[in-house]
Amino acid sequence: MKLIILTPNREGVFTQELEDKLAQAGEVIFKTTVEPISGIRELKTADEKILAIDPDFVNWSFSKQDIDSVVNLKAIILQTTSFGWIDTLYAKEKGIPVTNLRGFSTEAVAEFSLMMTLSLARKLPVVMHDNFRQDFIKHQGVELRGKKVGIIGLGSIGKRFAELCVGVGMEVSYWSQNSRDDRFVFLELGDLIKGCDVIFPALADNNSTKKILTNEFLSVMKTSAMFVSISHKLYDHNFVLDRAKKDELYGYAFEEENGNLNNYTGNILALPALAWATDGSMKKNGELWTEAIANASKSEYPTKIN
């Protein structure tokens, strides 16, 4: 069994100990120089193969054509929790299991999200645009204690963010398709968006959640509300951005590739996609990815998503 790992960040993910574990599971081939899938000759051989994919190698897109281009493919092992960037249904039709990683970045992303919330509350983007000039009126922020935060999706990240918000004295409400937690207040989605001071979408990015937050829903956000996001694909980013630019929101914080708050004015915090990048999450990511690849070599798929 060949284990083909596509990642431009081999040294950042795999320790020697982890690489030794992979070597025990099969013949390991690392591809670290990004190139089109169709041009990788190791994917054309007749050997049975497991393909492990870092999304940065494929620019967050792995299509039907990419799946078809891999000969004798037995499984696809993603490096991410999200899986909206791969056609999992087509893989299922072809009998190819796809697995993801779960829980490795929970703490990192939740803490990053709280940092974004605090930054908006204290108008950090505005202060930075003003070259840190001291203005007690223009730069006056709001206190989070007593504010209502509405979390959309109560998976591991949403739940941990809720716990952190409780820690700073906020009132936590949530909407979730499946999860329930008696520590927090469940609200219908429309009521949550309309009534909360901080809106935090934390749903997994997949085909069933894309654009679940329609403009009709988002149009009822209070002008005093903050929108803090870790995924553009759940809603119309430009719609929220336009509201923030027009001061129809107190603030908007989000990640984007090569994000830079200097590209915007007002209380808009655009940051590069670094929410998950901490020492703890990187270490756990490598460990879980190695475990998932080794499991697949034994035809075991505990985190199968299709």
C-alpha cells in the first residue's frame, strides 16, 4: 500500500517519530512542491494507494476530475475538519472513503475568536487606523460583560467559545441543528440573530451549511451588533461587509487569505487565516493525521464523513 501525502508543510506537521509510524503502515511518498494533481506521476501507478491531502497543496479544491485522475485510489484522508472543498458524494459513489480530523484546533480557534470579539468591542481596528492616537470619544469601546452572544452551531468550537464567553460575563444563546446544552439558552435562528449583541457562526463548512445564513436572516442584526466569523462560506460575506462599511453594524471580524485590516476602514478586523495555528493545534494535527492515515492502511475509518 502506497501512502501518498500532499503537503507543502511537511516539517511543520510531521516529526520524525510520526514519520516512523507512517513508515510502519506502508510505503510513504511525500509531495511537498505544489503542482497540478494531473501531473503527479506517483498517482498514475497501478499500486493501491491512500491519498492524504493538505488543502493548501490543492488550493482548497479537490474535484471529481482530481478524484478520477488517481489510479486505484482506496481512501482520501483530509488534514482538516472542514470538507466542503472536496466532492465527498462523488467519492462515495466510487466507493472511496473520505475522512477528516476532529478537535485538533478547538482551543486555538475558540481563543482566536474571543480575541477578535474583544478587538471589535474595544475598536482596535479604528485605533490602529488612527495610528494609535488617543481619543476618548472616537475610540470609546463597549464592555462585553452582560452582552448577549449568539452562537450558530454548537460543535466543539462553538461550545468552547461559549465557555470562554461565560468566563468574561456574557450571556450565551445558541442555535444548533442537532446539539443541545443545558448550560446555555437555545433560541430559534431568527430570534438569535435579531436579539444578540455578538453573532458567531460556528457551523462546520460542508454542502448542507453553505449559505445557511441568508441575507434575509442577517438583515435583522442590530446596528449595535458585532459579527465575528471563522468561515465566509456560511453566509454572504460581502453583504455583512457592506453593512459594516455603512456603520449598520458595530463591527465585523473575519479571516481571509492574506487578510489585512488596512484594506478596510472603520471597525472592520480582517486577519490572515491563522485561527488554528498554535503550537498545540499543530502538534495535535500531525498526530491525528498520522493516526488517520495509519488507520486507513488497515481499512479502518473512524472519522469517515461519506
